[in-house]
Amino acid sequence: MGYVKKLLKYVTNKDYRFLVNSMLFEYRKMPDREYIERRFHAKLGRMPDLENPKTFNEKLQWLKLHDRRPEYSELVDKYEAKKYVAARIGEEHIVPTLGVWDSFAEIDFSALPDQFVLKCTHDSGGLVICRDKASLDLKKAEKKINKSLHRNFYYFGREWPYKNVKPRILAERYMEDEITAVAGLTDFKFYCFGGEPKYLYVSAGLENHRTASISFLTLDWAFAPFRRSDYKPFAELPKKPVHFEQMIELAKQLSAGHPFLRVDLYEVGGQIYFSEMTFFPNSGFMPFDPPEWDRTLGDMLILPPAYTPNDRTDAKAE
């Protein structure tokens, strides 16, 4: 879309205008519920029923507003989550940490290996993959990391667990699977309802949205009868992990006690590694194809009693 067309759309389409402005974090003072309703409409074309939610996306929005347990912040912190996960499934499933810092200026790159990964602990998108330290563009990396450090990811989708996560930079060991060199690590993302994995989606190439592939699969390793309409699916069934059954068991252990949790895992060199945990995939604005699967997955998500200590559901963001 050319600049003139984008400008015209921005002026004439209030939903598009809201999405553009929200990407710039223009609505930080807007109450959570109002923001959620407006972004939901802008993304999915309808208002959510937050009083009697039925679909998967609606129920995720309800959980944002009504299930605000302080411990959730630990689970979404990419550094702190490692301690939680190691205590439950073992240190052998943790990607080795090379360092953690409060600012880019603190990083001693001479002490890092030739290959490593930098990521921000508090958001999604603050990622720098270094495959050759000698050719790493430090200025570009610093710009990307600093941009992430200075934003609170909570404001983007009002995912409450991110609100109080301390912004830091994490360096991890660089790892490759069979297709990493061309597409990035393959993620196996388990959708767990009440501690039971029901589906997973496999993603690859997420460094570039245009070339990325995402497909939902069943636990019998077949294409699920639904997909995300905002990503192209795999042309062929992805290769099944060697230790797929163990992955399912680890996902069960990590998701136990949660109404919904997405558990992301890797398999590298025959070893399973923890990637991250997510309470709100796509921030609860996921377009399903066919759309009736939004309701089908919603039926699997049993909402807990509301839990909002010291934080009114209609309170303004700070």
C-alpha cells in the first residue's frame, strides 16, 4: 500500500487509525476495557462480549481483565521464567544464559562467543540473532534493543502480566536445528487448557513475517482443521520432533493449574529446550480460518473465578 493510500485509509478508517496509533502507544491513558474493546473491533471486526465471553479470543480478553495473579509476571519474564521452569522440569531443558544486563552499554561483547542471541526480558520482538560477531552491526542492534527497553509491552495489548516486568537484556547461547540457518529455530507451541495440551502450532522463520510459516497441528501430528489467517501455512507437514511425546508431558507439567497457557518448546540436537510461556497468544486478537474454531477452542477454556487484587478492571493504565 502506497503512502497516499495509507494516509487516506488513516483519515477515513477509524479502525485502521486506531491500530496505527496503538502501535505508537498513543493510548496509554485509555482504560484497559475500552482499549481492549476498540482493538478487538479493529482487528476482528466486531465487539467482544466481555460479560458472557464464549469464543477463545473473548475469553483471553476476559482473563486479561479478571485473572491478574502477581506470579504471572514471573512466567512471562524471559529471565525469571527460567528459574520457574528449571524447578519443574529440570535444568537440562533451559537454554544456557550468557549474561543479563540493564542497559546495552553494560554488555561486554568481547566476553561473548562468536554466536549468541540477545533478547529483551519484558516484551515480544526485542530480538537480535548474532551468527557472526565480527559482522554484527552494533549500532543497528543497539537501536533495536533500546527501542524495546524503552517501551512497556503491556500497553500494546493490555496483557497485564507484562505491566511490571523489569526491562533487561538477556544473552543466550545460539542454537540451530535442521533449518535454523535459513528460517530460524522451529517453535513447537502447545495450546494447553487446564493443564492438558489439545493442539499445537509449529512456526518457523518468524524473523521475517513475509516468509514465516505457521500451522496448527493435532497431537496425532496431522494438520488441524483450522489455521491462523494472518500467516501462510506450511506447504507440507513439518517434521515431527524425535521426542514429541516428551514435549507433550513437559507442556502438561508447565501448564498445570492454569486455565490456559501456551507452552513453547524447541528440539535441538535431540534435546528439548524451553522457549517461553504465553497467556495470550496473538494478544487474544487471532483471526481463525474457519472462524467457528474461535468458538470451538473457547469451549475448551474454562474460566476461573475473577482475581484482580489492588487493580480494578476498569482502572486507567498508569
